[in-house]
Amino acid sequence: MREAEDVQHFIRIFNRAYKEGLRVYGPSVENDLLLVRWYEDLRASGDLEKTFTPATQCLSVFLNLFSFPSHLLYQQTESGVESDVDTRNTPRVIRAFWLVPASPGVAYCGVWLMEGVRFSPRSLSFLQACYSFGFTKRNVLLGKTKQMDLLPIHEKLGYTVVGKLALGWDGVKEDAWIVELTRESFETSILNPYRGAKMEVSDGR
């Protein structure tokens, strides 16, 4: 319960300051249906295979990935509200960031931005909020990708490419790369909206 309250408190503070409509996933019928629609959109666009390893592409595993103690932060479009993309009159996830604890000091994280909003100023604000949240929980964030063309973008954001894992994406034919973002690199990165200010990390819950 304390963990959920901490996350909601962070979201309230950020939204009050930046009015970005940042949300945090919590199990409910409405939220689960939103995630199912997101899953369908990922499949239709081909982003499911690019973003999630084969082991997490099954719907049940996909949904479980975001359950506690993981965190999923996202933005959605809403019917009747001006947005970046056509919502088809149904709320849709358009930006997502997830944090999966690995150890008291380390977590895996992932990012997805809907095509059409990936290079918008609002997407940068979203990433700044999410990474700021991530570094209140952990000191090191790790990522895994099979898209080699994304490595230079990671490096511009402050990540270090740790190395290549042969057949590391699916264990059969696709390689993967591990990237690492440390607290020190984050503090001087464009991802940090509070550059120059000190941040506090929690006890790792």
C-alpha cells in the first residue's frame, strides 16, 4: 500500500507542475481493457515484436509484466480531448514507461512511444517525468533492445552500451544489446528536468 501511495504522490506532484496527464497503472477492469487495446495496437503496428521479447508477447504474460512490484507509467488519449493522434473515440495508450525491479539498486526499464508522437516536445516531457521517477527507486536502469539503430539514440540520452548478447533476444536467431543508465549519467542528461539538483533514492521498494 505504501508503495502505491508513493507512486501516486509522485504523479500528483508532476501533473500539478507540468499538466502532462501522467498516469500510473493499477489493476481494474477499465485499466486492464486499456492495456488490452494497447496490446492490440502494438500487434497491429508491429511494435510488439520490436519492443517486447518473445517470452512476453503472450497477452497474459504481457499484462502480468506490469503487475506489482513493477510500475507502468503512461499517457493516454481521451475522447473529446485534443491529442497528438486520432483516438478513434476510445482512450488509447500513446506513451508508456515500465520499471521492473531486478535488485535493490537496479531495475530494467522499457519505453514505448506511438509513431507520430515519438519526437514531440510532449514526449520528451513524458520521458523526463518517467526517468525522474525511475531514479527515485533505483540507481541504475538497464534496457534491452534488438534494434541496433536505436543504440546511438540511447547514447545521446546518456546511456552506455554495455554489450551485445548473441541470440539474446529470442535465443534462436536475433541478437540483443544491453544498455545502462546510471544516476550520475542521468543527472547531466537531457532526460533530467532538474539538472544540477540532487535527487533522493528510496530504500529500493
